[in-house]
Amino acid sequence: MPVPVDTDAARRIAIRAQLLDGSAVDVRETVRRLGFLQLDPIATVMTPPELILWSRLGPHDRAELDRLLWEERVLLEWNAFIWPVESLPILRGLMRRQRKSTRYASHRWMRDFMAENRAFRRYVLRELERRGPLLSRELEDRAAGESRDHRWYGSRRVGHMLTILHLWGEIAIAGRRGRQRLWDLADRVYPPGEALGVAEAERLLEEQRFRSLGVRLGKEGWEAHPDALDGPVPDRAVVLSPFDRLVHDRDRAEALFGFHYRLEMYVTPSKREYGYYVIPLLVGDRIAGRVEPLVDRKAGTMKLLGAWGDVSRLDEALDPLATFLGVERV
């Protein structure tokens, strides 16, 4: 049963549960404890998975994440998240939910698209079986119906087909060539194993999320996971990814830290309160402020475009990060 705690304890528990107390030891165990890492193409400082790992591990082998994904295959990529392979039974249940769901308009659209493109689906699966792994551009667009421009896929519908087959668990991401995904049949990427039912998969995923977050806000106040540990939080200063689970739920972060945070990348510049890529500064058990660093990899520099709040400990957070990235703060 969840344990009632006050806000001070909830903050400490949340930070410790998310391994932001300096207790993380390696990449694989960190992903296992967190449950997943969210992917996003924005890399103003680092990619979200890289920055999330940095905030917990500090200096480490940056190539380790790719090795765990594409060589050792103890991590996998599904639905824009990196997961430990131990979560595959849960993911297979979620894949089953994707195939069956008609709850959202996007789900209904996918089912209609696949019904209209049975021959296209057979072609893609046949080519992957025969020639895979393949990039999207190495497959012909044989989709039925009129082609329309899409903000992600352009006018080609191959991306639609690959995404749906991926979400449904028929194909998988087998690696990357640069930033582009390599696709193959799921059976050649994922290890064999059970698939949980949808309800059980959803239950276990929710339990996993509660455990990794440490606390949730109930009707009567903060509730801690029964296995969560409270205790002093080391006085570390680190910057956080906008996709870090400590702040990903913006309302929860505001209730927990008194920190109102919104990412303004997609806000018209004239309407931004702060900046394009402003990230939180965590100091000990409080979010002290926010900063906007910009890494120019070609120039080898890190610039500070803005800082707000108590940023007296900012150098402790940014100097080691710049060193890790091999750039100079200017």
C-alpha cells in the first residue's frame, strides 16, 4: 500500500527514486531502474537520453548506450522510448493494445490505412525478410490512395507503414545508420518470450512507473511507493533534460518543487517567457533555477544564453558537462 508522506519527504524520495542522488552506477542498471528513456530529436545540449544519463552518472562512456542497444541488445527501442529487454513481455502486451485499439482517431486511422494497404504491407515484410535490415528509403512507396505531404514523412507513405508495423510489433528497429533507423522483422531483433495480456501489461507498467517516480499526488496528499527510500539527498548541482521524469509531469513538478516549468520550443519567439531550450537546475533537493545553454559542436563551445532564479551553483553543473562534451564554455 502507498505510504502517506509530507512534501519535504516526497521531494527527497522522488530524487532518490530517479537516481538523481548520485547513486547510479552504470548505463544498463540506470535504464532498468528508471524503466525507460524518452527519445527526441532535439539535441541543443545533448539528446534527451544522453542528458538524462549524464544527470545521474556524470562522466561515463558515451558509446555504452549504443553498445547496449545494438550489440549486446539488452536494451531496445520501441515507440520513441528506450526500454530494458526485461520489459519486452509488457511491451508485447502494449503492442497488442495498439493493434486492437480504436479509442483514438490515430488508432482508427492506422487500422484503416492497413486495411487499404494489405499488398503494401506484404511487400514491406517480404523485402525486410529478404534484404533486411533496411532504411526507409530502401523500400518503395506502394501505398494505395492519394499521396499527401506529412510533416515527418513528406509525401512518401513508407514511414507510415513502418511506424504502424513497429507499433504493432511486426517489425523492430535493428540499429541506426547515422540518425536513420534500420528496420527488420521483429523476430530477428527481439528475443523469444511471452506476451502479457493487455490488462496485465498496463498494470505492470503503471507499477513500474510508480516505483521509478517514488511518489504520486493523491487526493489526500503525497503517497510514496511502499519500497521507496527516504533519506538525505546529496548536495549535487546538475541540469536536467526537459524529458527527465522528475519534471516531465509539469503539474507534479510544480506541486513538488514549487517550480513552474514549460518547454517553449514550439512557442512563437515573441511569446516566450524565457527561451527556446531552457532546462532546470537541480541543486540538492530543490530546483533552484533554469538556464539556457547552447552547445555549438562545430565551434567547440557552450554558450549561456540566459539564466534565471538562484544560479549561484551553475558552474558546478555546466563546467563538468562542457568538459564531458569536449567543448569550451564561453
